[in-house]
Amino acid sequence: MFTRPAGVTDYVTSPMSWSYCSRMDIRGLALLPVRVTVAATQATLGLGQLASPQGPILREGGYATRLAQIFGEGGLLDQLNRILADERGPIGLANTLADLTADDRPVGKALARDGLLDRMADEEGPFVRLLEAGGPLDRALGEDGPLYRLLAPGGPLDRLLAEEGAIDRILAEGGLIDQLLAEQGILEKLLAPGGTLDQLIELGATFDAIVPRLEALGNAIPNLNSAVNILSGAVEPLGALAGRLPGGRRRPPVLDPAVSD
């Protein structure tokens, strides 16, 4: 059992401590309405300051403006909702991309393992052969390769773009472009109703009718060759037989001496 040391006063159980606590409780109860009033006043003043036009809520760029930018009409959430609901937006694009790369679609098959892309990028695939040292691309871009010859001074490109060159002649007044696009020009005559193109289209029906006949003629040619060979084989024996028949050889006519005189 705990024994209090000598000379130590028990303030909890002593009459003096109870008297002191009673005085403190009475004072607190007496001041409570004042404290509540002060706290309410301070809260009201704080709310008034927050809600004032210059306060942190209603001032320009304040919390109300920021919340309106997020939750208000046309705000961030509204725009996000519209974007998500738009069939042509990111979600629609993602769905389209997913559909294009599905396993049963051409792009999906190309991207699949051991698909077209894997075969193209294989060690022995076209990409590697195209890009390897000494490959087609290396030769095309190498010194004295086709690209250098094309771009060389006096090369094909220079001749095409030179003054009085092919491009100038095509674009010159009265040149090929003018002839094509001029009134009653080549292009207009080609595309005009009853023009060259229409006539060619009309000839298509004639060609369609001729093709079966040509095919039949082509099928008959081997038979004709066989008939010619048979006739050639029969002519020679007939000629030999005709030479052996009596009277087959004609005698020279005897002229009357009187007539000859």
C-alpha cells in the first residue's frame, strides 16, 4: 500500500484543493458566455472576410474562380467529359487503334509474333539486306551512286531544271501544259461528251464481242495446221499417180506444114 511521505500535502483530497477547484469552475462557468460570444464573433468576422469581394474566395483568381474552372460549366471536368464522350476523341481513337491492331486484322497480323514485321526485320529479312553494308541503300547513297549522279552538277536534275530545260518547255506558254489545259485542248477533247474517252469506252463493247471470236479463231488454228499437213501429205502421192497415168504427159502438138508455110 502506498504511504505518503511526511510533509507532502495531498492537494487532491485536501479541503484547500477542493475550494480552489470550486472557485475555478465557477469562474469558467461565468466566463463561458463571454468566450462563446467572442468565438462566434471571431468566426463571423472570419467568414465575412472569406466571403468579402477581396477575400480569398471571391477575389479574382480566388478559390471560387478556381473551383468554377474545375467543376463549373465549361470547366475542366466538363471538357474532360466531352472529350471522353466524343467518338472522335482520344477514347474513340484508342478504340479505333485497338480495333486496327486486333489479332484478326491485317495490322494485328503484321505486328504479331513471327508476323510480317518480324519477318521483315529478321536477320535475313529485307530490312537487314536493304540496310547492310554494300546493300542496295548503301550503293544508292554511296559515292558515285545513283543519287550522287542524279544531283551532280550537269546531271539529270540540273538538265531538267535548267533554263530552256524540260521543265521550262513543259511550263512555257504554248507548252505541253497549255496544250493539255487549253480550250479545245487535248484534255478537253479527251474528256468531252462524245470525245476520245467516250469513243474508247464505246469500242470496249466491240472489243468484248471480238474477244470470243479471236479465242475461237485461236482454237481453230491448230486444226487448220493439221488439215494443211494432211493435204500436203496427200498432194505428193496424187502428183506421182497423175504422172504414171496414160496420157498423163502431154505430147507436143504436130504442126501442119502448110500452115507453117
